[in-house]
Amino acid sequence: MNHNSTTLWPINQLLVFWSLLSIIVVILKYASDLITPMLIAIALSIVLLPLLKYFASKGVPKIIALLIIIVVVLIPTVILGGYIGEEVKAFVNNFQETKLQFNSSLEKFVTMVNHIGITTSQSDIQSMIDKSNFTTIIQNLATQAGTQFSNVFL
């Protein structure tokens, strides 16, 4: 009996390893809303630490140096966020025009493919795109991103 338990030990270790790995992945997936900002904060602090040390070496008090660094990082972030938000809003507002341009390009593509000898129609390709709800997904993502980036100014 003792011989069986020792031969099964590597299999049990492998099973325990994969089980723990699966549990960790699930925990990270559900905790990503909490973990992601912390990881970004850690990365920013590591990247900006040399700048803080530079200010400290020049005799600038730590609080003043931190405020300067925060302003230097925050201003471009707000400007970039606002710019991206406006671009996303423009995309959502011009979505129908973009869709018409896409359909025109699709028609040219179908003509080229048919000329090569591959028979297809625009309605076949359009139905594949419609089945995947691709345009709805893109429009919803753009709207949500625009809302998020527009909230930077609030």
C-alpha cells in the first residue's frame, strides 16, 4: 500500500499545482478592478522615483517635489484623456458616414475578389458581419470609451 501512495505523489502534486493556478487566475480575474489601478500606481511610482530623487538631490523638499511630479504627470494625462474623449465622440457621431464608407470599400473588395475568381457577394459578407454584431460592439465600445474619457473633465 505504501508503494501506491508514493507513485501517485507526482500526479497529486501536478493536480494540486493546476488547481491552485486555476484558483489564482479566477481570483485575479474577479479582483482585476481592484488590482489594475494598484499595479498602475506601483509602475508609476517606480518610473517616477528617479525624478523624486533628482529633486531631493537639488534640495527641494519632498512634499514640494511630489506636488511638482503629480502636476507634471496629471496635466498631460488630462489633456490626452480629453482629446481621446473628443475623438471618440466624433467617431460615434460620424458612425453612419463611416459605415457607408465601409460598405463602399466592401463593394470594391467584393468586385476585386469576384474578378480573381472567388465568387461571393456583398450581402454574404455583410450578413457575416451582422451576425457577429461587429458594428454594434464597436459603437458601444466607442460610446463607453468616450464617456470615460469625457469624465476626466468633471
